[in-house]
Amino acid sequence: MSKLKRAQRIAIISRMLVENPSNVFTLSSFSKKFGAAKSTLSEDVALIADAFQKEGIGRVITKQGVLGGVYYCPHFSADKAYDEVLKVSRILNDPRRILPGGFLYWSDILSTPSIVNTLASIIAMEYLNSEADFVLTMETKGIPFAFAVAHQLGVPLLVARRTSKVYEGSSVNINYFSGKGSLEAMSLPKRAAKAGEKALIIDDFISDGGTALGMCTLMKEFNVHIAGMAFMLSEDPRKVRHVSGDISLMTLSRSSEAPPYVQPAQWLNERRSKE
Amino acid sequence: MSKLKRAQRIAIISRMLVENPSNVFTLSSFSKKFGAAKSTLSEDVALIADAFQKEGIGRVITKQGVLGGVYYCPHFSADKAYDEVLKVSRILNDPRRILPGGFLYWSDILSTPSIVNTLASIIAMEYLNSEADFVLTMETKGIPFAFAVAHQLGVPLLVARRTSKVYEGSSVNINYFSGKGSLEAMSLPKRAAKAGEKALIIDDFISDGGTALGMCTLMKEFNVHIAGMAFMLSEDPRKVRHVSGDISLMTLSRSSEAPPYVQPAQWLNERRSKE
């Protein structure tokens, strides 16, 4: 590549950082790539970091030490995070989404990349220092959301299945009680996780937490620690609570008298007033 | 926001473009955001486009006309695309991946964001002009890949399920013969797609194409056209071929005599020599 101007290096470095969140790039690798001095590249990175900081979305972090370098990670101001979640809540409160039986149609939201990626970034922000080795979800609806969180944290996604598959080799299987009280099965290939690792549990929805507890039980079988649990939507209030320490972005209230109603979770609103 | 320098504007515009592939931004919106003249921003965008072009990864396209503006789309040179696919093929040919029965373990690859996003970008590149309104996949394993392709094309993802769900409302259900000859069901909410739209079918694996044909049948019920069909991995040779016009990134050869073997698809290699 012929020698580039500062503005061009900045465009390329910005692209590399943004496309690979949580991935540490060394200044030496940039220096080699662009044929420029490390001090020059350090200035480039500082300019990008400063621009993102002013903009309030996304952050460029410099990591010191032998394994040092720079990486991009999701960041939203408390106001911006709340606004984004509020926007999605409003979409979900469209009366045309109410189905017979009082159910809420939201499958489309769960697989619309622009929405899912924004909400995933807001969740990922909370677990940047969790040292999670992977994200775990249970098939099917939460997969895009869990995948997007894993992408932001720069870790792999593991998908627990309802049954074990021949093409996944020997597996660990557990049984758990679902929200509806029925006994369900959950399976994960043995080779998917190693003892001592940390899992971040991500799913689209939590009601009484039966499935979440199932995932915790599964992780116990692997001797894997739980780094956290986060959901896009949470039933409110929860009559039964099988797990604790979980967070969610929105709450869903429903009763036999009123239609389902979605709003941003309280903690998002509280943090906002503190900022 | 206080007035930014060119380098800072370039960092922010690069981030916006890269985080929202196929999303058209008008120069007016940039002009308003940065408080700078459209001619200045036009120069910024030209600098970014030029830098990405030199780098060979990703492209910034200027769209003329009333709905004009600029957008980012995936791009790899033929060599780079081949190299990336070859890298994944080599990972898959690790003998430790061979399971009892000659199956290949690759669930981990299907949900590792860095790999999935790169392969999805290579596929999305082929369908930039397909005018697909959405990506369709069948649960479960191909969801992250299909989601990543949808993200690159800036369209939603639709996930067909094995059974219809109460929380998805009324649905269209079809039956199809799977590769193993068993009769399976496929379901999609009625409100998920509109007549006249175009679907891009994406899945992780194609063998004889039974599931792919099922998705085509399902789309016919919705009066939706097929804009294309693409897979990460394809059985080679295919004994039966229920569909045509599909592409895949890698081929999988297996027989009772030899272990499974994965290699980049022929078209990726051919295109390379032509470039």
C-alpha cells in the first residue's frame, strides 16, 4: 500500500476498530501496516478516541503493558441508552402487536439487525469488565441478540439446544422446569466449554426464570462460573423468581384487564438522572 | 458538539458508515450534525472512500439522485475472499473435529462472531444488487450467519420455525421432506412477509436441498420471490438436488472410506485467477 495521509489512516483504523469490538490491536501492528512511526499512530489513535468521546457513542481504550494496544468498545451515555430503549419500547407498544390471548408480537424486533445491535451494545457495555469467556443462550428467539452481545464483547456464542444432535458429539444434558411448569431438556456439546471459564447468559425474555435457572444448572455441570445474566425484556412483576442478579432492558406488564405494556427498565431511568 | 477537525469528522463518519452497512446517509444529515458545509463533507467522504478502496476491504458508495447519499458495503478482493474462506476450511479440517459416525463438529464456528461476520460479508457482497427485502433462514444453526448477512445488507431477518408459536400469531405452515427423507414442518408468522417482496435464503449447510426447497415453498405461499440462496457449506457431490441457483462458500466431501474434507468452493478460486 502506498503511504497514506493521516485522514486516510484514521478512516482505516476507525473501520478496523469498529468492525472488531474488544479486539486489541497493537500500535506495532498498525505501524507495520501503514509504514509510519508508532508515535504518529499513537497520535492517530488519540484523535479517534477523542472524536468518539465527543460524540458519546463507542469508546477507544488504550491498554497498557506487554499485552497492550487499543480496542473499541460499545459506549452510550445514560441519556442515549435510555432514549434508544424507549424508542424500542414505543415500537412494541403499537396496539397492532397485540395477539389473541394477550400475547405481544415481537419476533420481528428480535431479528432486525439495527435494533438488535443497538440493544446488544447497551447490554455489552455493562459486562465489559466481566471477563466472560463466552455468551450462552438457549435456542431460538434470543440467538441474534446473544450473538450481537458476543460480537461486542469479542467472545464466542454457545447455543444450548432442546435435544442433543449427532453432529455435535457427546453432550451434557440437563432437565429443567419451564415457566409453564413442564419438564424440558437442555443440551450442550461437551467440548463447547471448559471448567473454570466464565459464562454470560443472554436471552430475549425472562419470566419466572426457569430457563435461566436451567442454563445455570447446565453451566454448573461444566464447572463454569456465571459472569452475569441479561435479557432484552423481563416480565414485571415476576410472581416466581428462580434466579437473581439478572438485568433487563425493558419490562413487560400484562394482566387480564389491560393490554401488554412495555417500558424501559427502572435502572436505565435512574442512572440517567444521576449522570 | 463543538466544531471538529477533519480527522475527527472522518473518525466519526467512518464509525457511522461501518456500523450501519447499506444504510444511506445524506450529506445534509452530516452537514447538520457537524455544522460544516456539504462541500467539506463531500471531501471527507471522498477521503474515506479512497482509503477503503486502497485497503481493499469495504467500500463507500455514493448514490446520486433525490434519495442519494453515501453508504458502506462489504467488499473483499477475490484473493482476500478466497484467503478468508481457506482459513476457515483449514480450521474445519482439524482431525479433532471428526466425530463418531464421520460427522464434522462445527457448531462453534457457526457462532464465533469474527468468523461468521467475515463469511457473511463475503456472501452479502454477492447480493448487494439483489434488492432483497429480507433474509430468510430456518432455525437453528444458521441463525447467526443469516443475521450477519442481513446486517450487511441492511435488511431484517426472518426465522422459520419447526412449529408455530402462540406468541407469533396466525402463521403459514408447510410440510417438506428433509434430507433424511422424513416429513418435516416449517412455520412463519403471516405478518412476517408481504406479497411481492424478495427473500434471500441463507443457511449454514445444504445437502440435497430439502430444507431449502421447503423455504422456497413457504415463500411461494407468501407470494414472495427468491432473490438468491446461499450457504456456508455445501455437500459435494450432491446426490439429489432439490434446488438450483444456490451458492456456497465451502464444500464438504465425505465418504465411508475417507474423513470429511472441507475446501473453498470452486467459484471463489476461479474468480481469483481472473482478477
